[in-house]
Amino acid sequence: MTATLAGDFDYDRHGHGYAQQRRTDPRIAAQVLDALGQARTVINVGAGAGSYEPEDRHVVAVEPSAAMRAQRPLHLAPAVNAAAEQLPFDDDAFDAAMATVTVHQWSDTERGLRELRRVSRGPVVILTFDGDALDLLWLAEYAPELIAAERRRYPPIDLITSLAGTRAEVVPIAIPIDCVDGFTEAYYARPERFLDPRVRASQSAWGFVDDAAQARAVDRLRRDLDSGVWDDRFGHLREQPEFLGSLRLIVGHP
């Protein structure tokens, strides 16, 4: 297997609204924290604005984007300006390492994963999406270009598990109907949210869809919502408490 190239979204230019739209969902966070086990010192790589960062442990956050570092809440420690591919820490420096919805952004996925494993003497916890399962969401019918772009960006699950530890678990994560973390599948039951440009701006996937394709997707969705076509086909999702899509929690053990 070869590394998946990423690092292709400019968060310094386009990431300024992430803290408002991409908040920590407590139910997903509980599973991330459980995966960290008894770790007291944690490195959070690709930490962004601090989503899913545990507050009951000593955390060192690493984030290369100045715009994202600036959005970190004041109660969190400032993030170190560094990249996953070259972490400025000794071997086995932390009880655990974590990376939430970030591995697809690394310029050298394989090197970044090896660095996570190098600096952690315990679990390596990665929250990501399975590119092969992205079309489980109805949005694939409206924005096939978005799904195709995302599928190219997300590293294969097998690659991640092979580098996260000597053994690794892959846990599908169910997304609650009122999920407050605004990634695409969070709105499986709230299609109207995709009509809001602020919502789309906080989902990096749309940055890889040209303006014409994005306009077509939004216009078709708006028409289908106005006419009732969407509800005729997918309206049952409005009452479905959870959606099992492409979100995966990977826990690598040393």
C-alpha cells in the first residue's frame, strides 16, 4: 500500500468558520475518550480548533494552520505549530496519541501515521471516514462530484490499521440525529442545512467541487425539498435516531 496524498485544503484561507459549525458532539467524544483508556498524557495531532480534545488529561495539541490555532477556546492550551509528518517530540513521549478527522489532510499519510505510533507508548486513536462507504448517504445522488472527491482524499482503512499498531480495531460510529459536529453525514436527517453556504463552507469536501456542480446540487436539493420529492424518498430519515455511515474510530495498540 502507498500513502495517500492530502494536505490539499487551505485552512488558513477557508477555515475561519470551523469553530462555529464543527463542534464536539458529546456522544462521539465519549467513544473517543473511552478509546484513550487510562492515558494521562495525550498528543492531539491535527488538533484544529480543539474538537474532541479531552479536558481531563494533559494534552499537547499540534496544528499547522494559524487560522485554526486562533480558533481554539481560551480554556485549551495553545497548539504547537507543527505537522503530523514531523512531530518535534521524543519516542514514546505520550501515553496516547489521537487524530480526529485530519488524516486525509496530511501531505504524507504513511509518514504521519508512523509518527503517531512513534510518539505514543499506548493507543493511537484515529477518527476518520471510510471512503468506500461515503455513498451510503443520500447526498451522493445530489453531489456525486463531492463523493468522488472525498473518496480520493480519505486514506484506505487498511492503510491506517497497518500503521496504527501491531493490532488495530475498527469501530463504525453511529451518528446521532442531532449531531452538533457539522460534517456532511451529521445532516442525514436535516437536508435543509446543506442549503446554507456557511454549513458547506465548514465542510472541506465542497472545496473540491466546482461552482457549477455545487450550484446544481444545491438547486436540485432545494427543488426536491420544495416539491416533497426528498421527503417521499428519504423522509423516514427525519425520524431515524442514528445513521450508520462512513464514520470510523480506529484504535491501534502497540
